[in-house]
Amino acid sequence: MGSYLVRRGLRTAIVLVVASIAVFYGLRIAPGDPTGGVLSPTALEEVRAAYRQRLGLDQPIWVQYGVYLQNLARGDFGTSLITGKTIQELLGFYGRNSLVLGLAATVLIYGIGLPLGALAAAKRNTPIDQAITGFSIAGMGMPNFWLALLLIFLFASKLHWLPSGGCCAPDQLILPAVVLAAEGAAVTIRMTRSSMLEQLGADYVRTHRAKGLSETAVVYGRVFRNALNPLISLAGLRLGWLVGYALIVETIFQWPGLGYLLVDSILRRDYPVAQFFSLLLVTVVVAANLLADVAYGMADPRIRHA
């Protein structure tokens, strides 16, 4: 197990280093710079050049990257060029909102996906199974931005039951959480159903039935538990999908989370904010996949020795 953890840890470290270089260079070679978001459009070029020099943007990119790493090593994450707030202040506010949205979506994903997937497997080839399968196919096939627009049109514009955006009241959380969870719940239903059907054909199921255990005890007490292994690895990927989709969902619903902040900082070329939160989201995704790999390796020793 120790060598397995070392291999996974080294792979994670390499990914993070490559990601930091890609993010840093990508922001600086893209058209535009912070002067467009900070200075007046009528500012003279001499003023813009002086501002770039003050930020060190006149230095070669590799020199800027070295300075950035030195600042990170000292615990200096930077300050927003637009608002003047520190990264820690931004992380406290926007990170909390993203955490609330992510937890709400995760509860919906597994609170809906696991029971419906298990029910579809238990009622295989019945109208119940067909209805659940149709629901999951629709959830997987509909883009989340299109679903967001449909829900806004229906529940906000027509019925006036829910607000179309904003933060951070419970009613403002419902639509973004549903949109963020829709595809995840659909995939979880399909994965749970498929995994359980595979387990239902195993020898131990026939043995339990022969011993006189009820169908409910066999399906939900034995099969469901053994069918969870593939979902462990899916959990790490699911967090990565949530992070990616949150960029779209938070922007559409004007939910002030990390995704919304990241998109805004990139558009306004707020380098310190864009760099930090890009790397933070990459780190969260990579760490989640690492934990999923470790958990899967613990659950199945064959993975560790592959």
C-alpha cells in the first residue's frame, strides 16, 4: 500500500506543477492585460507602461513565474487588482458560497441517484425501470446551460415560484443546485443500476436466496453494498465535473461562488485572483481523484498491484 500511495502522490505533484505553469503562461499570453480592467480607457500608453512595470509584467514570463513561486512560498497569495481585497478575503466569501452549492448538489446527486438506481435494478424491465431509465437518459443528454434556461423560464418567468438568480437565500439555491446536480444524478442512476444488475447475477446472490433471505434483504442489504465499489471511483470524477459545471451554473444564476469569481477575474485580467483560484480548483479536482484512487485501491487490492 505504501508504494501505491507514493506512486499516486508523485503523479499528483507532477500534475499540479504542470497545471501551475499552464495557468500562469496561459493568462499572460492571452490578449489583454490588467490595465484594461484597472485604468481608464483614455489612459495614456505611458501610464499603462508604468503600471505594467509596477506589477512586474515587463519582465520575462519565466522571471514572473519565479517571483510568483517565491511569494507563494512565503504565504503571500496576492491581492485583487480590481477590488484590492486579499485572496484570503475572497476565498472566505466566495469559497463558502461554492461549498454550500456543491454540498446541496452532492446531496441531490446521491440522494436521488442511489435510491432510483437501486430501484430500477430491483424492478428490471418493468414500467418503473423504464421510467427511471428514461429520466436518467434525459438528464445525461440535456446540456446544463439549456436546463438552466428552461428552469428559469418556467419557475422564474412564468410561474414566479423561484428567483432567477442571486444569493444566498434558500429559494435562490434551489435552481442552481438542481441544474448542477442533474447530470450527476442521471449518471449515478445508470451506474448504480448497471453495477447492481452485474451483482445480481453473481453466485452469492443465489446462495442467499437459497438460504431463504427475503428479496429486499438480498437486494438492499447485500447487493447494494457490493455494487458501491464502482461508485467510489466515480465520486472523484464527479467532483471534477461539479467544479467544471459550477463555472457555468454560477455564472448563469449569478451565484457568487469560486466559479463565478474565476470567470470574472479571467475576463478582467485580474492575474492574482485568476491564478490562485484556477490552481485551487485544479488542486481540489486532483486531490479528489487521488482520494478516489486510494479508496478504490483499499477496496480492491488488485488495483494496488496492477
